[in-house]
Amino acid sequence: MADPSLLTLLGDRGYRPIELTSVMYREISGSDFSDLVTNVTTRRIKEDEADLWARVAADGWASEAPELHGFILQMGRISARTEGADSFLAEIDGRPIAAAGFFIHENTCILAGASTLPNERRQGAQNALLNARLRYAAEKGCTKAILCAAPGSQSQKNAQRNGFLIAYTRIKWQLAQKSG
């Protein structure tokens, strides 16, 4: 939401883009979030499952950013225990295969941190988690949902198939290290 000349200005000052993100939204009101017909079940975690949730989340993200595994594991443990946050697992036959976060601010829910274990992908876990979190949001009185996804990613495609629209593309910048 900035003038395109800002890209050149930031580059001239030594910054470089490090991440693009599609910030997406949808209305919740009036939607049906019935359970999907699939072998994947979803549930909110129990109080004593924060470490399990964090491990599944971190292991799911490890294929995308292996260098961040330890950080994601630690943040996942904190997030799963944060008041006002809810954490969800997707399972097949009681075996956790995917994790996702959920937060509410006023009447808007934030769907965050969804990841699936690499060898368990393409079984519908993310769609099941998305549906479960939207249903939970509706039960809690939320009227809007937001999430972020990498542009063109499977996550963005799943979100768009489930009624999410792109609000804008966010660019994260980092000051480049000077050599010498």
C-alpha cells in the first residue's frame, strides 16, 4: 500500500526484500463449516499437549526452513500455552499429522502457523484444519477471518478455494550486511 518508488528507495539504502506474503481475508457469517468427509479428524489440543503440538508444528515447517526448527519448536511451546490462543491438531487414526494456530481479536480470528508433516501431505489435513478453525470462529462469534500465505503456495490456493480473498501482498525487508 505504498508508492512503487519506495522499492527503489529501500534498495538504494541497502535494504533487500526477504519475504513476500499474501495477506488474505474472508467473511465468516452465513457460512456452513460442517465436518469434511475425510479420514482426517481435527481437534483443539488438551492443556497437556503443548509440547506435542509444538513438535508437530516445527516438524511440519522443517522442510520449508530447517534452520528455524529449534526456534519454531520453542515459539510453538509458548504459543500453545498463550492465553487467548487455541491450537488445533489434525490426525489420522489418532496419529497427529498437522498443526495450526488460532487467535481472536475482537470479532476477527487470525488463522496462523499451519503446517503438515512432510510425509503426510496431500491428505486434506490443511483443509480440515481450516474448516475446523472457521467453524470454531463462528461459534465464538467472529465475523471475519484473516491468514497469511506465500504467494502462489499450496496454502494460498487452499485458502482461495475456501473463500479467502487477497487483501494485499506484504513485503518484509532486511538491511543487507555490509562486507569488509
